Amino acid sequence: MEVEPEQAFRRAMSAFATGVTVVSAARDDGRMSGITVNSLTSVSLRPRLLLWCLGDQSERYDIFANADAWGVTVLGADEEAIAVRYSRAERESIESGEAEMFGGAPLLRAGVAQFACRTHDRRVAGDHLIIIGEVTDFRVKAGPALSFFRGAYGSVDDTRST
Ligand SMILES: Cc1cc2nc3c(=O)[nH]c(=O)nc-3n(C[C@H](O)[C@H](O)[C@H](O)COP(=O)(O)O)c2cc1C
């Protein structure tokens, strides 16, 4: 059977191995939402900028497209369940015990690295919104990270001694 071009593109891009993150933001009602994201890219050192891309079909589009302060949590190797959870809208709410304010942004307590961001710019690109954030604070800890490659979760570890 012929593979649809869209599916073929998706499959080709899935050969680009990435980490897995959860972007978190506060909703109007004061609760927090999370969405699983692997489009995170580092953009600039001075100022510190990063970007991620939000699909325009997301049920959570308005929350993340309009958020001024938001966080990015890079998940650890043993946190696949968190990635699965925040890839589903019905389980997007972050309970208060799972999150904390850091650098002015709501962030998960989990993860191997965290970035607090303020929206620097937004650009529509095809069926996604590119959201560029200025990093207001960040922190990192040791340990293997969760990865995503060819549609499957895995892990990457730094085996070099630094
Ligand atoms: C590993 C992984 C990475 C993902 N990366 C993104 C992403 O970069 N941008 C995005 O908008 N959605 C991404 N998604 C999809 C969202 O997490 C979510 O499943 C999608 O927005 C559909 O749910 P929603 O309509 O409730 O938002 C990713 C999902 C997975 C499992």
C-alpha cells in the first residue's frame, strides 16, 4: 500500500532522535496545564532563547498560545509515564503537588532540566505556532534523559566522565 506523503514525512522526521519535554503554563482558572513536546530547540545564547512548536489542532492551543510565562521540563529516562500522561488533553491538569513556581513560571518537579520562560515572539508556520521563549531561569541535574526515536521512547545516558 502506498504511504501517504504526510505519513512519509512524519516517518522520516522521526529518524531525528530528540529528548522529551513537558511545557507547562497556568490557565485562566488558576490551574496548570502540561503538554508533551519534542520540538524544543535552542535558539540563542545572548539573549537566552529557545523555541517549541504548538500544533494548531491542539485542544490546549489557547492556553499555550496565549501564555506569557511558561516552563519547559526535560524528562528523565524513568519518566515515560509523565510524557504519556501529558500527551492526552483529558489528563493535562497538573496537580499542585507536582508543580512549583520557578523563575516566575509553573514547572513540574520532575525532570533532569528545567527552563522558566517568558514569551519573546510567536510566529505562525503552516499548521503550527512557533513559540520563542526568553529563558528567565534554568537548572539542570545529572542523570539519563528520556528520548524519542522512530515513534518510541528510549533513554540516553552520558557515559563520559566529565
Ligand atoms: C513524544 C511526543 C512529542 C510531541 N511533541 C509535540 C510538539 O512538539 N508540539 C505539539 O504541538 N504537540 C506535540 N505532541 C502532541 C501533544 O503532546 C498532544 O498529544 C497533542 O497536542 C494532541 O492532544 P491535544 O489536542 O489534547 O493537545 C507530542 C506528543 C508526543 C507523544
